[in-house]
Amino acid sequence: MLKFSAFNIKSINTAEINLRSELPEQWQNELKQGGWFRIFLPKALKGEQLSLPAGLEVLYKTAKINGSLGWRVNLGAGAGFFAGSMPLETAEQIYKAPDAVVAGSGSASGKASRQPFGWKISGAWTFCTGALSATAFTVNAKLPKGEVRTFILRPDQISVVKDWPYWALKATETYAIEVKDALVPYEYSFTIGQHNNFPEYSLYELDFMLFARFCMAASLLGMAAGFFEEFNKTEIKDSDLETRFSAVKDFELYHTIFKSELWNLASEAKKVEKSSDQKSLNSSLQKLIKRLKPLMEVKSLEMMQYIGLEAMNETRELHQKWKDFLLAGQHFLYK
């Protein structure tokens, strides 16, 4: 049973988390032991097997608490989707431990060659969230003829480049990873979406990019909600109340519409069977994101301007929640 109350630590705020560049130890322990990375795993692998709308609610709520926390849950839980495409015995090995978490990168920036006893993998991948906590890694690599496959690597085969030069989401453990001539068994390779070894879990029938875009949208909305909640706690002096009220109401309206339409689309997703229907759903989701995300970003800037200089104070919770929201929105799946 997921316990959101486990992340309520009054003495820790988003500003402190970003300045320290790490989640509180209590939160890290909860992530490992509380089942947060297992929401998109089938019950056969001792997962929560949540429906898409129920899973999005988890991503939304954790991102609302803290951007880095929500991002970790989003990417860590989202990697559970790969279980359906892995050979069955491999999925059981990778996800069997209660604290299992898979990290990785979607870019096909590695090279793979077939060897007598498996695959040899080399390459470098950026933006690998949860790199310091992962029990396994997935990376995409090209074969000599250009085919792209996904490979599973052990932590001891990975070199983590611990550098995050960006202004927010600093506690996501998002770093580059490098691999040189790692040997991978044949059964530790798969093609995403090619098979579904858990037909009882209909979520795995979705196109992976559609699934990922849903998850990203829910996390972004959660961060927006966290920023909005913090803004409403902030005392604002010497401002045009009517103009400020208009900006706040616009932001709230855009958020409400975005969330309502996102959940409606997620409910439709479980009814979709044909590939053409999934493409149509993906198109609708992209249009929703492109329509409302930029409006929310502009309104958030207007809201911050009403506060004045204190809005740029890095030790303020509001400042960090705003930056988390803006930085998260730069992910390519929001484009």
C-alpha cells in the first residue's frame, strides 16, 4: 500500500532538497521499500499493476510534493513497462527484489555487436535518472546494420558521470552513463513493445512512447500544482490585485482543464486496440500538451513577477518549485 504521508517531512523543503542535490534519507528509504517503482509492474512480478489513470494519479501526487521526488518515481516506475517486452525469466530476475529499480536512457547512442556468448556494448548516454540507486540499467544501442535494440546492464558495468549543470530537479540523480565493451547475455536484450509476456496487464499493449508521454504530462501537472499551492501561501504586497487575480485564475483554469482532459484520454487508452487508434490518441495528447503547457509557463512567470525580488530567492520553496516546473517542461516529450 503506497503511503504518501511517508514523504511529509516538515523540516525539509524543496529549496533545501535542491540546494543539497539529494532527497532526504527517509524519502530515499521509502522509495526503495514502499513499492513506488512497482506501480507499473504486473502482479505476477509482485507489482501493483495499476491502471493508467491510477498510475498517473501517483505520479501527479508525488510530483506535487516535490519535483525531484515525482521525477524519480515517474522514470523509475515507468521502466516497469519494459518487463512486458523482456524474456519472462529475465523480467523475473531484474524485478524480483522488492527494492529493484531500473534506470536508463532512451537515446540510441550506443553500439552493439553480436559475440559467441552474447552482446558487446559500448557507448555513452545522457539524462539517466536514478543513476546512483539503480539495480539495473537499460540502454539502447545500434547493431552494425542499424537495428536498435535495448540491453540490460548491471551497475558494475556502468560508469556514472556525476554532473548536473541545470538549475532545478537537482535531486533526481540524473547523470550521464558510460559503458565500454560490456558483455551482455543474449537474454538480456529485447525490443520494446515487440512482445507482451503478461497479457493480463493491458497497459503493456500501449505504444511505449504514448505511455511515456502520459507519465510525463502527469508529472508536469503535479509540479504545477505544487507551485500553485505554494504561491497561494505567499503574501504579496503593493500589487495590482485585479491583474494578479486574473493571472492566478488563468493558471488555475489551464491546470484544471489540462488535468481533466489528460485523465479522460488515459481512460480512453485502455479501450484502444488498433495501432491507428493509438496514433490518434497520441496526436490528441500532443495537441493537449502543446495547447496548455506554454500558457501555464507564461502565467507562472506573471505570478512570480507580482512577488518581486523575493521570488528569485533560491532559499524560498516557491522559487524552487517554480524552477522544477519550468525545467521539467523542457523534456522532448512535451514538445
